[in-house]
Amino acid sequence: MSEWHSVKVRLIIKNNENGEVREYLSDSGAKNEGGQFDALIWEDGNYSCDCNRQLMFWRAGSDEEKDYAEQHAGAIEEQNDENGVDYLCGDGKFSLNVFDAATGECYYREMED
């Protein structure tokens, strides 16, 4: 069984409802000892879900949005919060592309340039 290690990635995240695009640096990438990137988590795992992509989108935003994301990261439920923010899990609200932060190699793509 291969061991995986963390890889810093650059995410280009698009809010499909309003078209806004943001860039976010994250340690959320993973490669095995042979150098193969784990795209499954972005395709069908936790990072494919809108609730997690919403947090990444906020973290790439203003200081106020970053603070809000950190306050609510552990409390996302399948309902609106007191401010009316929709946390429903699902897919389709956000699209993203995942790049190696150091080399720029594209590991996973949902959007065309």
C-alpha cells in the first residue's frame, strides 16, 4: 500500500451562481510515493462537495469572509445558518481546477481556461 504525503496546491474556484472566480493556496493536495496525485478527493470525495468548496471560496475572499469560514468550518450543517447562508451539501455550485503550487502542473480540471 502506498503512503501519501501532502502537496501544496493552487485552487482556482468559481462560484457558478454568479461567475466570480477566486484563487486559494491550500495544503489539501496529496501524492503517493510514486508521485501520483490523488484526484479522487476532488472528483468524488470531501472536496467535491459544495459545503467544503464554499469554505475554500470564503478563505480566498476578504478578511471578513475568512473569519466567517473559520468560525463555521466545524458547524456546517445541511441547513441555512442564522444569516441565511446556504450550507447544503451537494455539487454544482462551485467548479475548480487544482494545480501544483510550485510547478503549475494541472492535477485536476473542471473548468476550461
